[in-house]
Amino acid sequence: MRKAAFSFGAIALAGVVALLIVAATSSRTLSFTLGVASVAPVAELRPGAEVCQRPIPVGGAFDEVELHVGTFGRAGQPLELTVRDADGGAELGSGELPAGYADNSRPLVTVGEVPGDGSIAVCVRNAGSRRVALYGGPDAAARSSSAELDGRPARADLDLVFRTADERSALALLPDMLARASLFRGGWIGPWLYWLLLAAAVVGVPLLLWRALALTADGKRQSPREEDAPR
Amino acid sequence: MSGRARSALRAVPRPLAVLLGAVLLLGLCWALLTPPFQAPDEQSHFGYVQSLVEGPGLPGDPERPAFSTEQLRAHDASNSDQTAANLLAKPEWSRDVWEAWQRQDARIPAGDKSDGGGVNPAAGNPPLSYLVDAVPYAAFSGGDFFSRVTATRIVSVLWLLLTVAGAWLLAGEVFGRDRLLQLVTAAVVGLLPMVSFISAQVGPDTLMYALWTVALWLAVRIVRRGLEPLPAVALLGVTGLAIVTKATSYALLPAVLFALGVGLWRIRDQRPRVLRIALSALVALAVPVVVWAAVARLSDRAVAAQVSGSSGPGGTNYRELLSYIWQFYLPKLPFMEPHHGAGLPAYHIWVQQGWGAFGWLEVRLPDWLYRLLALVTVAVAAAAVARLVAIRRRLHLPTLAVLALALAALFAGLHWTDYHQTAGGLAFMQGRYAFPTIAIVGLTAAQALTWIRGGARQVAASGVLGGLFVLQLLSFALVLSRFYA
């Protein structure tokens, strides 16, 4: 049994260590997303036109906004992106996307650090001389938020992704991930339960499996009571 | 706790009890890690449960919306529809949105919970598992919508424990009281990531796996130990319950009737006993099936929608069917019309989706790992078959026949349906559809281990359990990363 216990422990430990290494070395920049899947170009921006998506509940601090842009097969036009408070309209951040990006691409616009609370509006204005289009989904994609093109309902939602310039490892993100996982589960469930489950999965489960293996080795010395038990 | 319950608990073999503890913990992790409705058709299954509890009853009324207003709002708030199968979209992460939704749900009028019940992909299923799920739903009816989803998922995990215990008992019949082989059989069932994932979601599959596993155990018990009234009634009763859980379970009938037939044949000279057992067993089978058939007829719905809809409108070309099956498992020959897309379906379906493809199947293990797991699968299956050949003179053929009939009937039904559905341009086959026979997969792994003797077998078994544990952790990491990073 000693060899079996050693081999089980070695496999389990190697697995945990390998995962920790991967988690510590992989990097993430995603802060949150509007959650809209790109299905088509939904807002065509002629020169000078502006599309705004609002309100967007902020899921975390960010300083870059990722757009999905179409250029009708030509070089991308310069875009101005502004982040405003959804209620008061105060500017929280802004940035420019220089011309020249590719058709059907997902460029990043740096807007400066925007705090991770409240509700915002993101507006994109075409500062170039040719049309471009932003991709997104139907208005129902983000039920509580909508896009407006030059102040009129666009009946669509933009595909917007909010990122941080500072890369964080998956391991550093773990507390955030567990807090996010605990939402939409029930009022009595919080991140604390996820830490318990994590401990149970990483420590409790291998100990139980190791014990089960050890008990099968003890099987030849079962109590008479167990001998009478069902198979 | 009563004395009888205490002694029943004490009768549980300790390795099994400890394994069940590990499986329960992993199941809870899956239930709480997978975002709501990020498992195949879970939203439809939950809509079915809500329709039963809140009204109007069995779903499928074409005049009504598929889901209640409350459920649709929950989809929107959690962003579940956008996230489904779309790697670029994430569930809602904002605590503000979650808290705002909770406040809104607390004020929701009762009518917004009962205005669903329309046509959805689950509406054609028989009702047993949904009736069972109605219990945790009702118990948490004072809580918010997602409390009810979570409670229902947690109850689903309990069925996985029954599946694992059933696999243990089945292995006990097949291998005798060999605790190590029983542990390996049950551990493969309880620790395979895809089985854990599916078993921790709302839907009828997890109950179906449990009922199939218990039925296979009872069937093998009967052909090995002889026919007694109680196991016979239990076998047919469990089969009836499986049929009213999911119509796929009609595929259990050949194996179950074979076991009953073998048992009755052995006592054929005791005619009154034969009649008594046969009659009571058939009544146990008929009661749930007939009750459901009557309810279905009265409410103008198909009794077995999956079975009746499996042939599709196009008829059957048997030459093409053979070609389809060939191409499912082997490379296409030059003279064959192509039936599938790129790649070998057996690899995509049985290997990739069998070992692990989570969410709406978009969360995948690394490709190199799938290739490795394919090699492991083939090697284990080959070793098990070779072992059967090596011990052919000692084989208990009725046992083998029961297991082979269950496999053959299930796979024949699946391929029959898949052939007709794909001919009509629809995708049908998924790896999880093979899981009713997951205990046979566990037996196969244990059978392969019997090549190894002495302490080395224990080491090999520890490799199986260790490997499955690591695979579970990797799967959790992928799901965490996919949905929350």
C-alpha cells in the first residue's frame, strides 16, 4: 500500500503544482464585458457620427476599451472614444484610436483609469472622412443597456470589452474569480463558500481518495460486520 | 437516526463511503462553479420544473412563452443567453447588478413566475426527474430565482452518489467482493469530469444515469444469483422509472427483459412462482409507464417524443446508414458519400465530449490532452477485451450478455437517431448520451486492471484515481478561467 499511496500522492501533488505554475504564469487583462456577442455590424458611423452605449454597470476598474470594428474593406478611420458617468454625464476617461486598423478587427483604445463602480456611458465618434461600423448584437443582448446613434435608438447593443493595462496572473485573479462565481447563486451564497470548496477540492478530495485506496488495502482485514454487508 | 438507518449506514463499505464523500465534494464544486444555464439545455429543464411548480403544469403549450417572465429576467441579468457557447462573452460580474436583480426579484408578482410553460427543447421529456426537482424548487420557493436553481442542482448531485454506489454494487457482482476493483469501477463513474459536470446541472440525465446503473446491477445480480421476487420487481420498477425519466431508457428493455427471462427460465419448473414473479415484475414496469402514457394522451402530447421523433421525415436508406456508422468510427472510404464534417466523429463525440467539454461544450481541454486521453481510452478498452478473451472459459456469459445488450441497444438507438437527424441537417449526437452505460466504462477500466497482479494493481489503481483527480482540477481551472477571468 505504501507504493500506491506514494504514487497517488505524487500524481495529485504534481497536478496541483502544475496547475499553480500555469495559473501563476498566465496573464489576464479582462476587467469586465458588456456581454454582447458580435453577430453583425450594428452601428454604421458616417464621418462625424457618434454612437453611445448606456447605461453600462461597471464590473471593475479599467483603462482600455476593446471594440469590434468594421471598415468596409478599407483602412480604419480615426475614432474618438469617451467614457462618461451614465447619470451626470461627467467625463471619466477618453482616448483616440488612430487610423489604419484592419477591417473586422478588435482594437484597444486607452482611456485612462476609470474607477470600478457606478454606471457609465461609452461613446464612439468617427473623426475620419470615411464610414466605419461597430459590431454588436440585437438590443435584447444587454437588456438594461442600449446603443443610440446620434441620439436616436440604434435598436442594438455594442460589443464592448473593458480591460486593464496591468496584466494580472490567473492566480492573482483567483479572489476576484471566486467572488464573481458567487453571484447569481442565491442570497445565502458568498465568496466564503467558494474558498471552502476550493480547499475541499484541492485538499479534502485527494485525502479522501487516498483514504479510500488505503481502505481497499485493508480489505483483507475487514470486520465481520462488513463481511456481512452487501457487495 | 433510527437503529435501522444507522445499521444501513454501517453496512456501506468504508472505501465506498469515503469515495462518495469525495464525489459529493466535487459535485458540489461543479454545481456552484458552472454559471446558471451554462450547461446544455439547462434553462429548458429548469423552465420545465418551474412550470410544474408555479403553473401551468406540463410545458409544451404552443400558445404560451417558453419561459416565465421571472426566468427571462434572470437570463438577462446573469447574461446567460449571450454567454452560451460564446467564448467572447462572460456572465454578469457586477455585484451591483446582482443586488439590484435580487431587489427586483423579491417584488416580482406571482404571475411572472407562472406565465411560462410553452414549447422548449425539454418539453417533450417525461416528467419524473422534473417532479423530483420540484421538491428542492418548492423548498426554496421563498428564496430568489437563483436559490431555486442552486438547490435543484445540489439535489441532482445526490443522484450521482446513487450512480457511484450502483457501479460499486455492479462491480461487486462482476468481480466478486474485490474492493480495489469495485473502487476503480465506482471511481471512474464518479470522477470522470464530464459525468460530474452533467450530474451537477438541472436536467433528467443524472437521474437517468443512476436508474440505468441500478438496473444494470439488479439485472446482473439476477443472472448470477437467480431470480427472487424482490430484485425482479425492483429491476422492472427501476426500468419503468427510467423510462418516465427519459425516453432513451426504452433502450434498457432488451437487457432487462433478457435478465428476467434468464431468471424465469432457471425456475421454469416452478410454474406458479414463475407466473407470480413475472406478473409482479411486469406490473412494476407497467405502472409508471402506463400512468405517464395516460397523462400524455390526456394532455395531447407524445408519450416518448425522443423515440417517435428519432426516425425523422426522410425514411431510412440502410446502405447509407451502414456508411454513416463506418464513417463515424473509421476514415471514409473513397466510394462513400461523406456523412460527417471534418475529423472523426467518434473522436469528437466519445473522446472529447466524453472526457470533458463543459459549458455548452465550448470549454475544452487542451488538444494534446484529448489525443492522450484517446490513446488511454483505446488502450484500456483493448486491454479489457483482451482480458475477456484470455479468461473466456471462466466468463459468465449471461452477465456479459446483459451488459452487451444494454450497450448495443443504447448505441443502436443513438446512431439510428443521429443518422436521421444529421440527414435532416440537424446535429444530434453528444458524448453524454452514452453515460447511461457509464458503469460499464468503469467495469472496463477495472477489467483492464486485472492483467496486473499483487501490489502493482494497487499502484495502477492509485494512478487511475490520481489521474482522474488531476483531470477534475484541470477542468475546474478551465471553467473558472472561461467564465470568471
